[in-house]
Amino acid sequence: MNKKKAIISVVIIILFLAVIAVLGLVVFNWFGVTGAAIVKPELETYTYKGPGGEYEFTVDDTKDQIFHVIHYNANGIIRNVPFLYGPKQLKKEIPMEPDLMDNLVYDTSIGGLKKLIYVTWDPELDEKTDVSQSLWLIIANVVARVDGSVYNIQASGASTEYIPGVPQITCDDASWGTAVIYLRLGDENRIYTEGDCVVLEATNGENLRKVTERLLYLLLKVYYDNLTSVY
């Protein structure tokens, strides 16, 4: 009987110590090593004025990379989209041909929006960088038919060469009703047109991300669509 009581006593002590340990961890996580309460850091915010109004940004430096998160209203839905680069940085760093919106989203022949946007690239781009898939999805997130889209235009990824199950699209396919955005590597970082096609050219994958974000700021009306207002 005494042995049974002793075992029960040991179990109670172990359970008691376990509860104390758990409470200790909770207190430690809440107050930290110094004894002061851990407070979530206040993130930097700033406002950028563009043709679409004043845009609020939050600089999120709590992750591995610093993000400039833009907050905007898209057809009644508040969107929070992270950019790696702020609008002030890209405005002067990446040259952009003026008056691109007609090539990108507007169909002037009917006075409305284009029906389809293709983002296309050469298969070799996937071998030289790892950004092509993510970049086309970033563009689609702004223009495509999803909740919170700015333009609600159908968007699709494509290839300039034949790949089974993938649309084969080149700059020659750009027209009044269909926009083509061509991602490519080249000697410069810039945005320009070839006929009705919009070309995003960069020297490497990182710069291609910059060029793409430059274009997205235009689509979100953070930037003006002409050089005299942008620079």
C-alpha cells in the first residue's frame, strides 16, 4: 500500500513539474530574456503619390528579404501585394517607353479592355534564370480574372516555341484585342515595344524581376504612362 502511495506521489510530482515547465516557457516567450514584454516591431510606412491617387506602402523587414507592400483598392477589395523594390527606386533605374497602356490593357478599337493577355518567354529563359514562372504569375495577379484584380482580363503563360499543352505565342500574335508581354534576357534593363508587343528586357533574373515590378507599378497606376511625368 505504501509502495502504491509512493508511486502516486512521484506521478503527481512529475505532473506538477511538467506544468511548471510549460508555464515557464510561456512566460519566457512572452517576456523574453530581459524580462520585458516582446512587442511586435512597428513597421515603416510611407505614401507614394501617382496618377491613381496616394498609395500606402509598408516596409516589411521581418522576413529574409525586405518587401515594399502596397495596399490598394481593387474593385472594392483591399489588396496587399509585396514588391521587392519601392516605386522611387525603380522609377529612375529602369527606363520605360511612354504610352504603353494601349499595348497592355486597352483595346482602342472598341473603347474597352483587351480580352486576353499572354506572358511569353523563350524556353532557354527557364534554363538561365528561375524567375519566369513566378513573374508571369505576379503579372496575372494584377490583371487576370481573379478576386481583387484591377483589370479582370484573362491571362495566360506561354512559350515562344512549341511545348505540348502550352500556348505558342510570339510578339507577332499581339493585336488590338490580345496583349503580349515578352520576357527576355538582353544587354539592357528596359521596357519597350516591338510593334504591339511589350518587351521586358533585363540582363539577368534579378533585374528581370525589377523590370517586371516597374511594369506592375504602371498597371496599378502608381506611375504615369509617359516619360515627362515619370522622370
